[in-house]
Amino acid sequence: MDWRNIRNGLEIPTEYYSDQPYMIKADDGAWICSLTTGEGKEGLPGQYVMTMRSLDMGRTWSDINRMEPNGAPENSYSVLLKTSFGRIYCFYNYNKDNVRQIVATDPPYNGGICTRVDSQGYYVFRYSDNNGITWSDERGEVPIRRFRWDMENPYKGEIMFFWNVGKPLIYGEDAYLSIHKVGEMGNGFFAKSEGVLIKSNNIMVEKDITKLYFETLPEGDIGIRTPIGGGPVSEEHSYVSLSDGAFFTVFRTIDGRPGYSYSRDGGRNWEPSKYMPVRHPRAANFVWKLNNGQFLYWFHNNGGEWYDDRNPAWCLAGAEVDGTNGRIIEWSQPEILLYDDDPYIRISYPDLIQDSGKTYVTETQKDIARSHEIDADFLKKLFSWRNLKPCSSEDILFEGGSGIHEIPKIEPFLFFDHSGPASCTGDNRNGFTIEFSLNQKPGPWEVIADSRAEDGSGLLVEYTAEGQIYVLLSDGRTGCTWKSDVIEFMDKCNVSIIVDGGPKVISYVINGRFQDGNGCRQFGWGRFNPNLRHVNGNNEIKIADKVDFLRIYNRAIMINEAVANHRK
């Protein structure tokens, strides 16, 4: 069983729609989950915020509560905050005035009217003083200072468009709530957006909610936006603090890359935004600070510019290092964290919770929310990325230099499953890795390695006329190919081709760098046909003279293991 397959997770109860399953651990040890749900799809009337408790780490749930009574206007997009005295707050959007339509600026809205009203109104909260079993009858409101884009919307700021997905940041005795202001409603629902923080300097200790103090940051009337020259969308900001007091935020854009920024003064001012060293569509990308002091970052590793292509979910490990102006986060190479077999499934809005030495993430595809325990060995290797050891000899199935060699069989991806009353396909969820080193630049379409039989089954690796590494996988029935990015050939070139039979993904690591499309194509990694049974062909493999060595590993090694092999 592959723990990364989301269907192996534990389901969290919802109605039809499910969004943002966020967790916090109460003082009595229970997990408290808040999420947005409803009988219809996202944005339709009737969606609401619910909370629940689990005393067995997500296996069962009880004490289910609505934040607003049945029939109330839309209440959505909640986050949880626990104070120093154990109170738990649930913050969420609330359409308190029951606004049924709003003015939009562009098509596709007929007559400039939009009937989706879940991302405006008031930012409100209720609280629980008994570990989430029940919630206050009293509802509080969080004031949001108007910014320039608020005053420029059709309502001149009388109605503010906003929503919230980022979890609160706690630093010292201060709490910071993440809000994403929307400048105007337009094509694609949100035409432009920016990030702000709402700081409270007493919510962690003050029990009287009428005395709570809130201020909106950053200073001035402009929020956190994309880098200079970037698009108008900067939203769903996620925040962590560093050891020197700096704040780090990452956010989604429509530029094919996520943005990030640092604040060195508690969120009052922010350094000019930059793009993360990864590619990512218009989807939530979150960062969490873990108990080990390192960071885990969730993203989707492709250069899309819209809401699609959120499967698989990838991750990076991060560690603090010294930067020019203070501490910054240095990132590992990416790894696949979760996936679904259906490539159109959109996995998003995750959260992370650590309990009893284990690490869990939650996610949703908008109709099923689940929690997943992350494999401990995976995390150990991931967080050792800077000094990870190369793969051991036990992982090597074959090794040889140039010439013709006998090659052992690689474990098949699929098998004939006779265990049930009807024989069917079984999936081993396994993989393999080809690693080789070139000492000269090959010519156009020069063969690097070939194990194909007469029926075409086997492996073929070539160097294309455009300067890419090309791999063909075949079982004689089904054939699959994928190319690397165009590579700059130095004196030597070290290549790893990782074929992962869980998510059915082919990845390249060349000279210690993951191939992400290099801005020339949306995907640097590719999917192979799920009907591919195996890659076994001839009993021999031919390896070109320009190859110093070629290894085949008996598993899909991690990206960061391929980097460690290259370092060696």
C-alpha cells in the first residue's frame, strides 16, 4: 500500500462540498477540525462552517457543531487559533447582511452581476472554552482596515471583498490572522488580490472579547503583492516565523510561480516580493514550521497559471540560513507527497498537525476531506537533504559501464491478481531508477542505453537533436516516452531518470537539479501510462561508449537521493 495515495487516508466527515479541513490540538489531546461544507458546490447558498473533535487521531469524529444556525447566510473559510489559556477561536467569513448579489466588472457575469457572495461581508469568530465540545453563543467581529483597492471597488469600501485560508501565525504573545483582500470582482471571480495581516497583541491572554485589539498590517494602503512585473493576483498567503523574528510568507499567483516575501519588523513592512525557485499554478501553496525547526512546503510543481493541475501534491524541506538582511529559508529539491490516480482530481487546501512523534497532513478535493500520516522514513530522508547519504549498494539492481551486459528483470508495475472471484489487474505501486554518467556530449538521437527485445519491450535512452535526454518504456503492448529539459552539457553529465509506479510519474534529475520544465513547458515531470505492465525486454543491455557507468536501482529513489548520488 502506498501511503501517498490519498485514497488510503482517513476520511473526515462532511456533506457534499468540503473545503479547508484545518486542525488544531486541544488541551485535552483532542484534534479539533474546522472546515467549510454544504449540500451544493463551492460558493452556492447554504455552505457553512462546521467543527468536530477526534480523540483517536482522525479515526473517528464527534461533537460536530455549526458555527452559525441552519439557514443562516453563507459562512465560510475558517481557521483555528488556540490561546495560551486553552481557549480555541474559530475565525471565518460571514455574509451577515445576507447580500444576494454583487457588482462585477467583467464577463462572464451577465449584466455585471455576480451571485457568489461567500467572499465578502464580515470577518467574525466564535470561541470554545471546553476544547471544542461547544462554542460560544456570542459572535465577535474583527475590524479590517480599508486599503486602496477596497476604496476603488464598486462599493467604495462599504463592502469589502476578502477571504481567508492561511492559518494564524503566533509569535511571542502576538497573533496574526491572514486575510486576502480582493480588489474587484472580474473574469475568473477574483480579478486582483493582495495579502494583509491582522495583528492582535492581546488575544493570547485576554478573556473578555470586547477588549480584544486588532490592527491591519502592513502599514499604508497596499498589501503584499506579486513581484514587480508580475500579475494582479497575490492571494492565499501562508506565514511562518524564523528564529531571528523575521516573518516569511508564500502565496499563489497567476504567473506560473508562487511569490514570497520577508518582513523584518513584525509584518509592518515587507521586502519586495520575489518568486519561489519552483513552479506552481493558481492553487494553495502552504508552509509549516515543524517541531524539528525545519519547514515543510506544499506546492504542485508545474507552471500552470490557472486553477487546474493540483495532482500530485509535492513538497520541499526548508532550513534556516543566514541571508543578506537576516535569516532566510533554503529549500531542498522537490518530492511527491500525495497523489490520486485520477489526474483531474485537484488536491488542495492542506493542513499539518504533529502528535505523538508523528506528522499528519489533511487535504480535500472539494468533495472528500482526508487526513494522512506521512511516512517517518520519508520525512527522515527529506529533512536530511543537505547531508543525505547516497543510495546503498542494496538498492542497485544492475551496474555496468560501456558495452553489452546481462541485465536482471525489473519488478513489474502490474500483475494478474487472482485473489478475488474475478481475476483483475493488481498494482505493485513500485518503480525503478536509471542513473548514468556521460563523459562526452552525444550526437543527435545517439543511443545511450538499449535493452529492447524484438517486440519493442524494454528500455531505450537516447540524446535528442535538441539536447534532451529521452526515455522510452515499453512492455510490447504499451509504450511511454518522456524527455528532460534541454541540458547544458559540461565536461560530464550525471542523469537520474526516476520512474515512480505509485503516481505513475517520470522525473529527471540532471547534475543534481530537478528538471521542472525550465519555463519552456508546463511540466518537467511526466505521467506514464497506468496500463504499462513492465519494462523488461532483452536479457542484455547495450551501453554506449560515452557512458562511464550506468546503474539501475530496484526502486524509485527520492529526488533528494538522486542529488546525494550526484554529490558523491
